[in-house]
Amino acid sequence: ANPKYKVDKIEIAGYASPEGRRSFNNWLGENRAKALINYIIEHRPQYNLTEDNFRLRNGEENWPGLRRHVLASDIAEKDQIVEIIDMDLPDEEKKLKLKALDKGKVWKKMLKEVYPHLRCARYLAVYYDSTDDEAADLINQANDLIREGKYQQAQEHIASVTEDVRAYNTMGVALMMQGMFEEAMPWFQKALE
């Protein structure tokens, strides 16, 4: 809404819970992201955004989210579940092992209590048009570092511009991806405000 800032790209990712066929889950993740893009365009006309302002990144099956939600849950078998998730196996084999835990009872509990939280779409990064705007350049560079999986470098890169409201989400993502969820939440809250 600030006329000084011009959004160049918004990166959107869609995710699916790791159940069923991978090809169908990839389709679901992609279409969840597309639905979010359409929602933003339709419900925020004041920003004059078009599909060209968005970069689609399909998050596919949300295994990291599954691991995170299981660890935070009260499921008695969570250690066994995390051990399976962390195995160096194809995803389909992990699903079979998860389905076999306690004759399928654990799988049914996860379907009901955990998997709904993994079916989502969210924006990951907002890139700004940089016209001699050092903060926008740093934020865009930090977003690129996040895309490369260099989360701590992104956090360090953006540290000098954290007073800029455009940096809030990027800092939150950099912290979250390092597993620092409590530290990330205030940044996301500030970004929402």
C-alpha cells in the first residue's frame, strides 16, 4: 500500500500432505498455489497485481511440515514416525512404513489430526522493484539466498535493514527455515500488521 514501494514478484508455493500418489499431490500443491494467486488478484484489486507479478513454486508433498507437526503433537509414536520420515528411502516406501505402524491406527490418527495442517498454499517471498533502493536490493538478495537453502546467510544479509517493513517476512522465513519458530513468529506478526 506504500506508494514508495513497487512489488516486482511474489513467490507462492502450494503444498499437499504426503498421502496418496505423488503425481496427484504435486497437482494438488500446484493448484493450491494457483488458487491463492487468483484469490490475491481478485480480493486485492487496489494493488493492481496480475499473474505476471507472481512466481509459482510448487512445494509438492509437505514432508518437512509433517515432521514439524508430528514433533509438536501428542502422538505417542512420534519418535517412530520421525525416524521413518528421516530415513533415506523413497517417499512411497516411507508412506508404507507409516501406514504399517500399529496396524494402521497411527496413520488414521495422522490423517485426522496432522495432515489437514499440511494442505496449504502460502507466499514465501516478496521481491521489490529496485530503483536505487539499497534495502529492496538486500531483501531481494536475501530471498534468493533462502531459495538456495542458505537460511543463515539470508538472515545475516538482511540484518542491516530489519527496520524496513518489507524485510519482516523475509527475516521470518529465514528464521523459520532454520527451525527457530519462536523467533520467527514476531517477524511474521509484524509483517501481518
